[in-house]
Amino acid sequence: SLVVSDDDVWRDQFYNGNVKKERGAVVLRLAKSWFRIGSLEILAHSGELDLQRRLLDFIIQEHFPSIAMNDSNRYLEFFSAVVSETANLIALWMSVGFAHGVCNTDNFSLLSITIDYGPFGFMDSYDPNFVPNTSDDEGTYKIGNQANVGLFNLSKMLQALKPLLDLRQKQLASQILKGYSEHYSTRFTELFKSKLGLLGESEDDNYLIAFLLKVSL
């Protein structure tokens, strides 16, 4: 929802020095949860491991009912769920030409939902270098890089979780992370095949999808 004020505020909408007065407003955003990868990073960085465990247990209990709270591998299962669902989410973004704009770890939900997308945008035509964020001069979060950024963020999540995992769990978590790219690619292909009306399985499916995206440049 949007709450508008009668008071004016100074805004430089495009950060180009053209400041002007606009009516003040507050945007209210709702989500099932606002916990993000950065929520774990900051606790791991400060060594607050007990608080990190409490936070993880709360998130799992509230939002991941399929994971048993008495399971010694619950953090590993949680990580596996976040990896697969993040891959699904970014593949879905790509299937509709959605660019988040600020894909850092503090804007990536642990529930794999789309949050904190201030300077987002949708492509009018396919362009892997599309950047909706006018302050992203280097194109770090361009639409064609979103899957790679997702992998990077998940690697940071694993780094934050490692103090809570034993050696075997760390090894398994690394294997889970390695499966991200295949999971993303599979879901990406499924979504684009559905858009194109392709039935069955063919070795040429990925080639056709890549070809159609290339010719639409």
C-alpha cells in the first residue's frame, strides 16, 4: 500500500543532480518473512552463533514444516531447500524478463521470494545486458548475470552456515551448492519449453531456446 503525505520532500530521482520537490510518501511492503541471507551473514561475522542457531530454528519451524526440528541435519536440509528454491525463483525471473536490480545477499530472501526490488525492471525485448538500476554502472546485477549472482549469494550463505555444520555436513553442503547450476538450467529449460509449447524431450530444446533468444537481440 502507499501512504501519501501533504508534506513535500526533496528528491533526486535519477541521481543526476536534478533535485525537485515531490509529495512525501511511504510504501508498505508485505512478505511472509523478511529474513534474508544477510541475516545469517551478520551473525556469523560477529560470532553470535547461539543467536544464529535460534534464528535458523525459528525460520525452519515457522516456514519449513517438512524439516524436523530434532533432525541433526536440519540446517543442511534447510540449505538444500534454499538452494533449489533460489534456482527456481531466478529461472522464473528470467522466463518473464524480470531484472531485480540489487541482487546482493541482503536482498535475497531465505524463503526464496522476491523482496527488496527497488530499481527493478522488465525487458521490452531480450537483452542480457539489461540493467534497470541506474546506479549499477558496472552492470553487476544485469539480467544476464542474475543466475551467477544467485550462486555467489548461496556460497556466502554456506560460508555463514559452516560454523554450525560438522565436517560431513560441510562436504554434503558443498555438493548441494554444486548442484545449483544444473537445477537452475533444468528449471529454465522447463519454463521456456512451456512458453514455446515444446512437448517431450529433445536434445535440440536448449539449442532452440538459445537460438530464439539470440535472434531476438
